[in-house]
Amino acid sequence: MPTTDNTAITAQHLVRRFGNFTAVNDVSFTVQKGEIFGFLGPNGSGKTTVIKMLTGLLPLSSGYANVQGIDVRKDPESVRENIGYMSQNFSLYSDLTVEENLTFYGRIYGLDPQNLRRRIDDIVQLNGLAPYYKRLAAQLSGGWKQRLALGCAMLHEPKLIFLDEPTAGIDPVARRQLWDLLFDLSGHGITFFVTTHYMDEAERCSHVAYIYFGRVIADGTPDDLRELPEVNPPGTYRVEISAPHVTQALRVARTIPGIRSTTIFGQSVHALIDDHLDLDHLRDQFRKQGVVVAEIRPLAPSLEDVFVDLTSRHQSEQAVAAPEAPHA
Amino acid sequence: MLNPFRGFGAVFYKETLHVRRDFATLFFSLIIPILQMFLLGYGIDTNIRQINTVVYNADGRRESRELLDRLKNSDTFRIYRYVNNDHDLNEAIISGKCRVGIKIPVDYSDKLLHQMPAQVLVLIDGSDSSVAGQAINVTTAVGLDESLHRVLANSGASFAVEMRPKILFNPDSRSPNFFLPGLTAVLLLNVTTFLTAFSIVREKERGTLEQLFVTPVRPMGLLLGKLLPYLGIGFFELAMIVTAMRFLFSVPIHGSVFLLAFLSLPYIFVSLSLGILISSKATSQAHAMQLAFLTILPSIFFSGYIFPRETMPKFFYILSYFVPATYFINITRGIILRGAGWVHLWTDALALFVMGTLLLIIAARRFHDKVITT
């Protein structure tokens, strides 16, 4: 009973407990059709558990999940018919050729021989796999393995594809190419649910949610998140301080009154500072401490800033919320 | 719409490709059993013959030499050395050069002449119980025989009771006839359990199993698709072993080869289910290997393959009923050596079938609980 509305995934108050441990705690979000939904969070925060719940592998302790118009609790089998899934290790059979891997997954989804042939041709065309068609998967480079894995996940023409850390361990060029491919497919109406650690990838998503210790603590477009009041407290702004010796600059920055938080980003320090602290005054402070600063300029928060801020806020909230915990 | 075997064809297709690609593994898993057959078929003889024996013949006259000839002719003893004192007699045994020492006292012939009981000392190294047992039996029998002949010769009477033993199966007591049918059970278990366990654990290691669970493949389709190619391999191996047994080791097959083939199905089924059970527990191929060895040992020691089950302590005797190889060894020995038929063996086949089904159910459960939902 596919719904006519525009929703690909509805998750409402998802809870999953393992014994006393609550891995997923009241998680809700909605993914619209055609979105590239970035599901972000540190390792062990519950990303994979949520995927397992949405794909019907893990029963929900409570809550409601609807994927492609199908109630996951009622009919997990149909959910699996209608989605594609690609895990972080690409899940290919290295001793099978590209053709054989595709054939296997196609048959798993019950494609009849004619259909299978047509779909394999399409995928090979789309993913540029033709030159490697008869090659063993083991002989492909990381990027090509991943394209093959993606191909295997979309043979049955699913409208929703889960990608669990699809770019872990592959080179930047291949990463870029994969994202280009995802945009292309998304343009054809396919919805992607992507987990990743890379913030530059998060910036490319049309919708992101951030999960931390089993709770979703941010949900919206990247621009929405950048404007969150928690991230931009009133009376503050963000600056980027470029310096030849970044660690030195960071040490000094932390001693300057009016600087609220600091993080190193490559060759610069990102700092959240009070409005009354102007840039010239800041330069003086550094000069007085004998630290060379190349440039200081205002900056919009990046998604990484957003998540670092949200994470540290939640950490301190949790510390306040549970002071009676004896010896954690 | 819900086909419980969904994905069977696809998995079967893929699994046969794996087997073809990994030809080396297949080759070795088939060739090693044949090597083991050669070792056991040619290398082991359980009949105890030609035990090294040291003799101290203090008497030295005709009667004493006749006694020694009788012992030699039994084929059980081989006189390795003659010594002239008790010390050397002991030393020969302690040093391990001889298992048995025979001392004929200086007055042996005299006592016989005067119709008095003559004593012969037989020292036996008890460190190998089967050798010691054989030495005791044969020396006692030779002594009795010797005494009887002398008593009968003096009285002119004849034997009152004469035992005429006739060995029905394997009349020459050939070791290959005894060992090889049993070995079939052990080897078959070996190959099929290992191969299935490995094929599943390998997918766990690579993460492909995780992928399969997110597809519409149903557990039964997955497991059967994986089992069937290895069932074929197990069957092929059985044919190979039986052919080698018949034509290389000249073990006569008294029963029906087709019945043997048919009754091997439930046994192979058990082995494969065991492989799946192992793979639900094991996290790596090395781990699977250890667990698989754990199943091999009881099949060797508690199945009657080497040691007769009837002489086992009660606990192990009961345990042997839970070892699948016990039933299959009864089937192979039954068909090959005794010419047994379906009427004699159907209970064994039933036991195996029940075991296999139970194991498969437990394995499928464990698979669902431990592997999928964690």
C-alpha cells in the first residue's frame, strides 16, 4: 500500500533497547522523496542500529517506522524488496567477477533473465563499469568496488537506497565521483539515506540529522542547522584566525577574554567570540603575546562547527543532568 | 507470495562459483581424505604378530626347545635374542628392545620326565595393553595345549569338547576391512562440516552476510542454497572413497552400493547442519576451525571407529548415541562388511535424519538471534 504522499521514510519515536542499554532513544525524523538525507553522528551513536530498524532487521522496542509507504513492523519483507542497501565494506564477492556479482544480486531480487540482462546493461552504462565487466571484484580499486556495490544495490530499481558510510576508506577523487553519481540519481527521483563521518559530504546533503548517544539532536537542511540559535548564541560571532603556528595561536586564543570556544581547522583556528571584541583588538592581543597571525576574518559556521557545538552542549547538559551518578 | 526458500537459486548459483574459483581448497579437501585412507589402509595393522621376545633357556634340552618352537609357530612371538642370566633377561625388557621375556628353568625337562608340574616364567611388558593381552592369551593357550597333549598321550583318551570357531565377516581379520568403512564416516564429516562452516564464516568476515540479510533472501533459501553444493561435494567424495576402498584396498562390498549412497544423505545432512551451527557461533575462520575439530574428536573416539563401543565406560557409551558417526559407521560396516539391508539399518538412518533436522532448526534459530539481530 504505497502512499501517494511525498514521504520516503517516517520514523516516529523509535526506541531500541539491548538489555539495559538504550541504543536508540526516541528518534523521530521524516525523509522526503528525492532527498539525499545525511545521517550523521560519532561511532557507536546508533546510526547503524537505526538503519537496521528501518530495514526490518531489528525489531523496534517501541515507536513506528514507515518506509516507502510500508509499515516496517507489519511487513519487513516487503520493505526489503523495495529498498537498496550498501554497507560500509561494499559487500562484494571478491572471487566473483563484476558480471557475476551483478547477476547474483539481480537474482536475489528475483529479476527474470530478460529483465536482469537489461538492468545489468543499464547499471554498467550508468556506473561506467564496462571496461571491468569480466574482472574479479578483488582486482578493482576502492572507488570501482564502491560503484559496483552501488550498482548491486540498485539492480531492482529501488526508489530508496541506504548507504552506510559509502566513502569510508576510498580516495578523494572517487569520493567526489560517487557524490556526482548520487546527485545524478537523486535527480531521477531516487531517495538516498547516507551515513558519513565526512563533514564536506554532510554539506552536500539536502537534509541532515545528527544523532548523538541514541538521540537526534539536530535535524534540518545544512543552512537551517547553521542558523540554529544554539550554534549562534546572541551577542557572538565566528572568526577564522589563520596563523603559521596554529597550536600556538590556539593556546593564546584560549587565554583571551571574550573568546568563548575554539577549534583547530587545518591551518586556522575557528573561534566563537563576543560581539564587543572587534577584530583589530583581537589582532593586538595576539601581537602582545608574540604570536604571528596572518589573517583574521568573520566566518559563517560550518556544519562541523555546528556538530562540535551541539555535541559539547549535550555533553555538559548530560553532566549537569546526572550529577548523582556515583562513579561513572 | 511469501516463499520461504526465496533466494535459493541465486545463492546456489553464487556458491557453485565460489567452489569453482577456489579450486585449490576443493582439491585438497578431496585429496587429503585419500591420503588418510592410504595411511590407515596400509600403515595400520591391528593384528598383533611377531612380538620381540627374549629367551633365557636354562634347561636347553629337547623338551624346552620344543616348547619354544610352539611359541614361535604361533606367529605371535619372534625370538629376538637368547640370554644366559636373569639380569640380561630383565634388561632386554626394560630397555624396550623386547616386550616379552621367557625363562625356562634348569629343571624343566626333568620335571616333565617325572610327571611333575613344570613352571615357565613369562615376563610381559604391560605398557601396551593389547600387546600384553595377546601375549598372555597365546602363552596360556600354548601351555594348556602342551599339558593336554601330555595328559592325553599318557591316558590314551581324546578331546572331549572341540570348539570350531568360524569368523563370518572379514575372516582374515584384515585391518583395512575394519578401518576403511569407519573412516568413510570420519572423512565425510570432516570435509562437509569444514566446508560449510567456512563458507558461511567467510561471508561473516567479509560483511557480505550483513548485506544478504537486507535483501529479500529468506534464511531457509540462504542456508539450503549454501548446503546443496557441499552436499554434492560430500556425495562425490563418498563415491571416491568407496571406489578407492573397493579397488585399491580390495575391501569387498557385500551389500548394495545404492543403499549406501542413499543412507549417506541423512549423514551428510547432519554434517552440513553441524557446519551451519558452528558458523553461527564462530566469528572467524580460525575460530570455526577450532570448533570443527571439537566435533571431529568425538566422531573418532566415541563412535566405535577405533575402540569398540561395548567396552566403553557407561557414560561414554551413552554419549556415543549422540555422535552422528556412530550411526553412519554402523551403516557403512553393515552394508560393506555384513551385507546388511534397509530392514537392518533404517533405524540408524532415522536417527541421523532426526539429528540433522534438530541441528538445522537450532542453527537457523541461532542464526536469527545471534547473527541477524545484533
